[in-house]
Amino acid sequence: MQIDTSPLARPFPALPAIAGLSLRVARAHYKTWDRCDLTFAELAEGTSVAGVFTKSACASSEVELGRANVRQGRARALVVNAGNSNAFTGWRGREAVEAIMVQVSEALGCPQEQVFVSSTGVIGVPLPKDKARAGIAAALAAEPCGWEEAANAIGTTDTFAKGAGASAMVGETRVELAGIIKGSGMIAPDMATMLGYIFTDAAVAPAFLQEALERANAQTFSCITVDGDTSTSDTVMVFATGKAGNARIEGWDSPGADAFAAALADVCRNLAHLVVRDGEGARKFVTIRVSGAASDDSARRIGLAIANSPLVKTAIAGEDANWGRVVMAVGKAGEPADRDTLSIAFGGIWTAKNGLPVEGYDEAPVAAHLKGEDIDIAVDLGLGEGRATVWTCDLTHGYIAINADYRS
């Protein structure tokens, strides 16, 4: 099925080259499409690695092996297969992943556990080992490619390539970060549903890199949702080649640690927003800000209850300022809430305050706000200091059309 580019799409940015990284793409022909569907990233010896993975109880073998191997802290290669998730495929799926790891480790002369593999696409079909083998051989022989080519190759139902970059000063040294991501549907926090890869030339200890990624993830990838469904294959990884020449960041007291962590969080946030902007069938990008909650965690759960509500999402799609649906979502969240202290705003205009409609409320400016692409909803619980921001999109007929035809 041909899918039109999302109206919320953003142009692919100019991203910096990362010393110690070589990107290549190839055609493994996992599906009958005329495009590259295997991405290969070769990393310098000594590259640090960190990762966050799906909490799905039905995770793929790629996730299981990645979660185990990331603990050793080093990476030499990444392989991403698009079109087949290789999830729910038992021992056949496991064999396919291990065969890829062996093939790449032999080619690079590195330990098998330093080769990371991700796959995305249809669940329940074992990854064809012959296609994977041929695709990796082609990638190893290919010329290096650019960021946008790599971003396109990891996509499935994505309608545009997604990338983001940032820089930071670590002591007197400027370090660069660049990342690509895929994701459009089956997007819900439990780290969030996507495959995302961030690369930096900074020298960073694996333990600190893991902590910085987990902090960034909690405020970005785990605060987005398209449809409330969590994938079997979610993976976000960071690779630090150490080629910038900075004094290695060992912990939060190291020079430049805060600046690096802020740059990493910025890249994660921008990538997360791009996934929502490419939500299947999306026409609106929605920011939900919750304040006055009992705690930050409670605020996040309330925000997600609003963001995942089909009634809220369809009202936004219909450009209907139906704040009663927001009240409904707050009430069902299972978190502390008080009807008589609850306030709701659209586009900065309060429609309800302290449990009552605002006297003299004029719906016209709110209706005008809802006709735009970027929608803001604010909810104040009036209970405490907890706050959180989550991001979602509207729910349209396009989502149904895409997913009804997904396997064809």
C-alpha cells in the first residue's frame, strides 16, 4: 500500500560526520519492495555502548541478546533489518540473530557479543537466514552512505526519514551527536516503540552513558504514544566512539558531563517528537502538559491516559474542543484527582477552572487553535507539585487504513 508523506513531516537535517563510525546500506529483500532494507554500522574499537529495550514479555531474540550483551559495554557493529521483526519465532529466530552476529564478528575480528542486531516489521515470521547473510555480505562490500540513506533503510511504515543532531563542549573539546530513528505505529511507552540509534564521537564510560540514556529516555521516548501499543522489538541505543579526543566522561562530576547529557536528551527529545509527527494517519501533533499532580509519576500516568484515549484523539482529529473527554481521561487514570480542583486549557485558553466551566468562555479561539497542526492541552490537578509532559497525535481513518493492510 502506498502511504502519503505525513503532513507533519520535517525535512531531514544536516547531521555531522561522527569519527569512528561508518554507515552502509544494502538490499536483503526481506519484502517485495524496491529499497534498501539492511543497515550496517561499523564502529571503532573501544566504542562504548548503552541501550534501553522494550519491557514486552514477548520480546524478540534481538532484544534479549541486546539487553544481555549491552552490559559488557563495548560495540563494534550494529545490523538493522527492516521488514521482518523476527519476533515470536522461537529457536529459528534466535539462530538467525546468532548467525548474523557470527558473520559480522568474523568479518571484523571482534567478539560476537560486540555485534548488536535489531529487526523490525511483521511479527511471527522467522528472519530468512539466507537473505540476511547475503544482505550483510553486500553491506560489507558497499561504499559508506549518508545519514538520510541509513534512516530510510531502517523504516517500515514510516513516511519520512528521521534524524536529529546536537553538539556539546566537554572541557575544551567540542563533541558531536547524531541519531536516526524509525517509528510510526505500535508506539506506546514502555520505553516506547521504535528503533533508534544515536552516535557520538565523545569518549564516555559505558556506565555513565547508560545512566545518561536512561535519564533522557524517561523524559522523551517514554513520554510519547501514538496508539497505546508496545512493540516486541523496541530498542534505543547510544554508541560513543571516543574519537573526539576529550577527557573521558566517567561520571556526573567529570568536566562536560552535564553538557553531554543535555545534548543527548535534546537529540532523544527531537527524535521522539519526529516519531509522533509520523504517527500512522496523524494530522495533529499534540502536547499534553500536566501540572499540580500528586507526583511527577502520577502526572505522567495522567498525561498518558489522556494521550491514549481514543475519544480524546478523535475529538482532536475532528477539531472539537470537547474538554469533557479530557475530564473523562483524567478520571479513569487511577491516579489522585479531585473534580473540584481540576482545570483544563486548550492552546493556553482555560475552558474549565476548579471543576467548573469558565464563566463567559468563548470557544472561537479554542476552535481556531484546534484547526492548526500543533495542539496544546494543559491540565492542572490542583493537588501538588507533580508535573509531566507527554506527546501524542490524533486518531484518524488513516490509522485504520494503514493497519488493516499492514501484511499485504
